[in-house]
Amino acid sequence: MSEAWYLFETKDTVNIVRSERSAVPNYPTHSRWGRIGAGVVSVAVFGLLVWLYGSIVVAVAAGLGAGLTTFVGAIYPDVDHHNSTPRKKAVRAFQSLVLVAVAATAAVYWTELLGAVEPVHERILGAESAVPPEALAAAVPALVAFVLTALVDPAIGLATRRHRGWTHSVPVNVVLVGAVTAAVWLLTAGLSGAQRLGAVAIVAAFLAGTFIHLGLDREIV
Ligand SMILES: [Zn+2]
């Protein structure tokens, strides 16, 4: 893969360019190597836990969990690219969370919301209106959800700033995953040795995944 041809479009032309470096790895490449890495990490974590503790159930759970975090780690860095598949997946995931959060909040505070809307309903539509106050009250969380879901993509853009920014930085990923791993180690102090090592392995495997991604992107060497 020392050279590749690729297309790029400007406003009024389509250009074919020969790249001296290999083409930038795309989602299928990251995903394929992510799955390979996930398989290797799963087997390694499973084997380690069985060897150290002989606990098959914990070993299977930790192996599967570590495989999953390896895969997510291998695709996540490209969330900083607004058109990438991971970005679209992340946007959908956060939008779902926003919808659930708004719906749950509206359900919990429904009485208060209805009470606040009723005077407005009476003033604008009148008490005899065919539109019930409940419909007006339901429109409030719907509008909030609409605005918040529209903000998810720009918010990720703001957080990640630019393509190949901090999500593509080896030191940043080491520090972030290291901090979460240390936190999990502290929080799992009451668990058995096998469970604790399994939990730590699941988090730390995310870093293995990011290394797969950054390696393919030639951010490491
Ligand atoms: Zn990348």
C-alpha cells in the first residue's frame, strides 16, 4: 500500500489524485482491524483470567467485554470527522440518549408542566378549544428534544475541534483511558480479584483499540 488513487471533489471539478502515501484508512479498514484486535484481546483476557483465577464465568464476561471495548476504541477516533461512520453512530447514540432523557424528564414533571401550560392554553386558545392543554404541554418536550437533538452533531464537532485532533493523540488517549482505568481499579476494591482484573481489562482494552486505529492512521510511527 505505498500508493493509491483517490477522488476528491471541489465545487466544480472532480479530481483524481495519486497519493504518495497510502490512502487514509476508511471505516471498513478500521472496523476490520478492530474486529481482529477484538478477537485477539478477547482470547488474551479470557486466557489470562482462567490461568490466574480459574474462573470461567468471569473470564468469558471479561473477554467479551474487552473485545467490545477494543472494537469501539478502534473506531472511535474518527468521531472527529463530521462525515465519518463513527460520527454518525455517535450522533445517533447521543440523540437517542437525549430523547430518553427529555421523555423521562417530561414524564416525571408532567403535572408541573401541565400546570404551567394551562394558563397559557386558556389565554391563547380559550377554555373551549378543541386542542387540549395536554397537547400543548406535550409540544414543549417535543420542541426541546428537537432543538437538543439538532445540537448533538455540532456539540461533538466543538468537543473534538478538528479532524485528527485529540482523539488521534497517543498521549491524550493514554491519559484518558489511564484515568478511567485507575478509577475503575479504585471503585472495584470490594470485588474479587478475578472480577476486579476483568473490569480493569475491559476498560484498558479500549486503549488497545485506539492503538490499532492510530497505528493504521500512522499516528504512532
Ligand atoms: Zn482516524
